[in-house]
Amino acid sequence: MVLGLGTAGANIYPLVTSLARLGPTSGTTAPMFYTILATLGVFLVLAARNPSAYRSLIAYTVWSSFAHGAVMALMAIQLPNKRGELLVGVASALLPAVLLFVLARPSARSEGLGA
């Protein structure tokens, strides 16, 4: 529940502000990324009510967060001038993924999260 609220909340404000300043020279990737993460947060809140019914969503959240953290870690190696902010991003992607993995019920882990 906390991870879902945090994910949704942390992405709604940047989504709204990035949409407010869209222009011909502004990027379009960030608003789309914020939209996906805010939606994921809402569904994680729903999943907290009945985790066994949302095993695939929980598995997706864990593994996509691991993948995202791995990409950011590689980027931190390749881009020394951005290393600090990328490593903060790695921690913010991997810590919730590890916690969700550990807190997932054993039956959920055996059916998609890994053993």
C-alpha cells in the first residue's frame, strides 16, 4: 500500500507540471513515463487489498524495478558526470523492489517472482 501511494504520489506532481510546460522544444518522454508510474502506483494500492489476486502485477513491479535499476547502474558507470543522481535512482528503484520481493507471500514468489 505504501509503495503504491508513494509511486502514484511521486509521479502525479511531475506529470502535471511537465504537461503544463509542454512546448515545441520540450521533451515528451517524461510525461509518458510519469503517467505509467502513477498508474502503476494506483494498481499497487489495489493489489495491497488482495495480493494473491495481483501476483503478476507484483512480479512485474519487482522485475521491472530491478531492470530499471540495472540500466541506471550501467549508465552511472558510463556517465561519471551524472553518477550521483543515477546512483540515487538505482537505490530508489532497487530498495522498493527488494522490499516487495521479500514481503511477497511465498505462494506469490513460487508463481512468478522467483524462489
